[in-house]
Amino acid sequence: MNDSPGWASPGSAPSDGKEKANPRPSDPQDGSGPTGQWSPEQPPPGQWSPPSNPGSGPGTRPPAPGWGGGPQRQGWAGPPPAAKPGVIPLRPLSLGEILDGSVSALRAHWRTALGFSLTVSVITQIAVILMQRYLLPEPTSIDPNATGAEALRQTADSARSTLISLAPVSLLSMIATLFTASVVTVIISRSVLGRPTTLADSWAEARPRVLPLLGLTVLVAVIMAAIMAVGIGPGLLLGSEAGAALAFLGFAAACVVMLWLNVSFALAAPALMLERQSIVAALRRSAKLVRGAWWRTFGILALTYLLTFLLTFLVSIPFTAIAVIADGTEVSDFFGGTAPSVGWPFLIVTGIGEVIVSTLIYPFVAGVMALLYMDQRIRREALDLDLARAAGLPGYGDNTPRS
């Protein structure tokens, strides 16, 4: 019998080469029966219960935990729970454990993770508000009564104005996400091992990887833009009704390819941060880890982004309502053809709501990505053994076989 903790059968003695710990029949109580035979009257069983259901009549001794209660499994209990030195058990993770692990890590290191995320979000939102007030063009007005070429022209002008307004804001959000993800990934890697960390230590470890992480993000964005250009470009060049149909089909095909690549490359950032991979090697590493688990990865990412959307929606509604009231803007102005001109009260109040959302969403999504990466490595490469050794758990020496 193995003496490893949690694997010894109930009531058995350590396997020290002495007497076996198998249950033995009791000696006769009155001396009338032959030696070695079962006595008609048995004492109450200890930690060994019969294979069948012992019943529930008067005087029936309840079985010991794991031995006779519920469905029988040949008298043997299941394997012990996996080691858990930190926020997750060291075994393949379920969806709930990945989401809960991200929240638990942020709760355990809230000063480091949320404090850093709050600082980045405040700086980003101040820059966004200043750009919206002084640099970005006013939204283009659309005449709802316009028809034909004039309607197409106004739609094109509105789309161009929207893109110009969103580009710098998206760039700032991307940079903020990169900084937060780099630090939170380090925090998650320490939390899995149950080790404390400080902001200075996390930033010192993450800082050399920020520029490669930025390059990775830019490369993925360029790849997606190229795919979309290839998809809709031929249709736009034709310029006829057939070209419009071709552009629509190309757009649909490009969206499918972009979705597949985005999921396949979802684990590239954790691989780049934790394995110190190069940009291209991180993309290949992510594709390898996701291969064979694309739909599972897609489902976890879809649920994560759905939760973040719901949080954004719930926080934005009250702050937008307060902003409209504080700014004195009519609600009907937002649904008219003329874009409303908002003032400082509107920008400040909505900015506060954006800061709250960003502070919570940035580290949560980064934590889910890091734990999803670790989960895939545990499933494919027995990373749980390496993590157990790194955490200093007993029984996980260098000679522990890998599964």
C-alpha cells in the first residue's frame, strides 16, 4: 500500500513490511464456534462496511465517510482533491474555476492589481476627455430626409468622422490594456503558486516584455486589417451592384477567418509574458495550445466578454443618465439628426463611469487569459507537476513522473 497522504485506505496500517491491514473475521464470542469462522453475532463494523446497502433499520451503524454511503464503488473512495497552493487547484480547470480564479487573484492582490489598473485607467480617461474636447472633430450631422447620392455621401462622411474619432481612443485603450495585462499576468503567475507579490516586483518582471507585447498586438491588428482588406477590396473596386454583393460576401468570409485567428492567437500574450517567447513564436505557441480545443477556448472567451459587456452596460446606464442631467442636454437630442454638443459635466461624469469599468475589466480579462493558458498547458504538458514543484509542495520532487 502506498503511504502517500490521501491514498491509504481507511483503517489500514502503514506499509512498513509488517502485517497486512486487511479486515479479519472476529473470534467466536462464546467459544462455541470453530476458530477462523464467522460468529453469529458480529460487533458493529468499524470503518469497513459491506459492499451492499446496509439498510436503515434500528441499530444500524452509519457508514464511515466514503464507505457505504451512496453509490458503492467497490469499497474504495475517489482520489484526493488536487493540491491548491494558490487561487486554483493544480489540475485541469473548469470554466467556473477559471473565472473564479481570476476574481480570487484580484481579490487577494487588490492593492497591486486594481491599484495599478485604476492608475492606468485614470490617466487614459483624462487623455481621452481632453482629446474629445479639443482635438477630435464634431460628429457629422445627417439629414434624415436625404435620399440617393446625398444620403450615401452623408453616410460616408459620418463613417469617416466616426473612424477618426475612434482611432486615437482605441489606441489609448489598447496601450492601457497592454500595461495592465503585463502586470496582471505576473500577478496571476504568483497567485497560482500562493506567493505574495508587490507592484514593484510585478512591474520589474513585466517591464522588459511590454514592448514585445505591444509589437504582438500591432502585428495581430495588421493581420486582421489585411484579411478584411482582402475580403472587401475586390468588391469595392468593382463599384457596381455585383461588387456590393461580392464585398458583402467577402466581409462575411473575412469575419469568419478573423474570428478563428483571434481565438487561435488568444494565448499568445501569456506565452510571450511567461515563457519569454518572441512575437512570432508566441503566436505559434498559442495556435498549438488552442489546437484541438478551439471551441472550448471560444466558449470561455465569449462568456468572458459577455460578462464584461453586461458590467459595462450596467455601469454606463446610471452614469450616462446622471451626465445628461448634469449637462442639461435633452435626451431627444441624442436621437435626432443633429449630434448634440456636450459640455464638461457630461464628459467628466461619463469619464468616471469609464474609469470604474476599465479598472475592473482590464485585470479580469487579463487574468482569465493567463489562467486559460495555464489550463491548456496543464491538459497538454502536465504543467501542474511543474507548478507543484515550484510551490514547494511535498511529494513533488524532481523524480515525480509526468502524466
